[in-house]
Amino acid sequence: MPYSKQPNNFQILSLLQWPLSYLAIFWILQPLFVYLLFTPLWPLPAIYFVWLFLDWKTPEQGGRRSAWVRNWYVWTHIRDYFPIMILKTEDLSPERNYVMGVHPHGLLTFGAFCNFCTEATGFSKTFPGITPHLATLSWFFKIPLIRDYLMAKGVCSVSQPAIDYLLSHGTGNLVGIVVGGVGEALQSVPYTTTLILQKRKGFVRTALQHGAHLVPTFTFGETEVFDQVLFQEGSRMYKFQNFFRRIFGFYFCVFYGQGFHQGSVGLFPYSRPIVTVVGEPLPLPQIEKPSQEMVDKYHALYMDALSKLFDKHKTQYGCSDSQKLLFL
């Protein structure tokens, strides 16, 4: 079904969160920086490379967020295009640290991007005293300029040292982890609620080691903004997707949405509502070396809390009453 809202220049900027955009920028910037070294402008890349060397560990030491970047006016246009909103069900105390599970991954994680990496939906006012950090692939922090852009938005590396640093330096830190990872992107088709979570327990172990509370979230509408072409297992395209994943760390997904004109097909997302519901935090004890039984226990409690969160709000945001979360 076509939607009346049409893409504009502000929607084009939303592609800055797309991994393939980062990859394309990398292949453009890398030879450009090298080329400039052999021109009269050589001081510019030279200074940046020196800065890059000195600043190399910053992504794993809390990053360098910028309130100015997080409050860019363009983010409000992306918010209003769908629209995107955040729903708080419980307060988060700034006296604690939190590990937040972000579900589902979707294709471009518009909900997590807008709600936790910008102030477009008013995160700081909704959760006063809480500093959000959305974790993403460590590889992106090796790309010149992209790394600075990501850190300015409060994005952190998903590496263990980066997460450990945030959870052990002060309180009021919330680290959002897209638990399903890039594999869940292939599950992203409209009106499905399949999550890769059954065997993903590392985030629970990390939370236990730091005594951080677990926060379940579910973003309704995240999988409805694009249609995806799915390939049969064993097909050439399916094998190519897995090959691409091994090389670059994420899947090459074939998807489409709306074009510039109503009813046309293109790469712009459908303007369908996206709502991120932030659930009640699950208290965890601090255990330096948690046993597997302890990890399994709290992982099961987390899945139960996530299922209850989904069931409580599903009919309000477009899911049928009989629809359930499916954990893979």
C-alpha cells in the first residue's frame, strides 16, 4: 500500500546510518586521503592521520559525544517522516548502569538510531540523568571521519573493552546492544516478530559482571518500513550474502521501499509509525565470574520480560492479539 509522504533531502541524510553508506564512504575517503598527501594540501591529511593515531583508543574509552550533533535539526525531520517516538514504561535511576537489549534489528534500525543517538524524541527529558550509548560494529570506528561522526552521536563500539569501560566509569550509563545483530537483518520482513536471542547470552554475562540492570525494549514498526527480497538457502545469492558477511561483518540485503513519486518503488522507507517501548529494568546482582547456570537464569528472565513487554503493547501498535515473539 503506497503512502502519501514523499522523500526529500532530509530523508536522504537518514542513509548516513546505513552500513553500506559507511563502506562506500570508506572506499572514497581512503584513496582521497592518500592522494592529498601528494598535493599542496598534504598538511590536511597528515594532521588528521596524526590525530587519528593519538585518538585511536577513544572509541573504547567512552567516546566523544556532542550535544550539538545530537540536536541537529535534521533528526526531527527524520522523526516526523515516519513518525518515530519513544515510550517509557518505567523510570531509570541515574544511580545505576544499564545494559539495554534492542529488538528487533530491522534493516536500518531507524528507531534505535533516532531515539538513542539523537535528541529528536527527547531522550534526555524522558530519562533525565541517563546517558545512552548505542553499540555498533567495531569496524566502523576504523573509518576516518565516520568514527568521529558516530562518536559524536553517542555510538560506541560493541567490543567488550568499550562496553566494560562504560559500565565501570560512573553511573547513569545505558549501553544499547542490538542483540540479534546483523543476522537478524535477514529476518526483517514486514509483520514478523522473529528474534535471534535464544543463544545470545553474552550481554547477560556482561551485565552480571558489572551489576548493571537489564532493560528490554521492543521497536514496533521497525520491520515494516521496507520490503526485503529473501533468497532460498543454498542459492547463489544466499551464498553471496554469507560471503559478504564474512568479509565486511554485515549482510548485503536486497530491499526496497517507496520512490520519489507516490506508488513508485525506490530505496526510501515507507512512512509508517515506529515506536520504541522501553520496558522495566530487570535488577541483576554483581558477580565477577558468573556461572553458566546464573547466566542462563537471568537470560530466561530477560526473555520472559521481553515477551511480556511485547504482549502488553502489541495490539496498540499494529500486531494481532495472537501474535507471539519467536526466539531463534
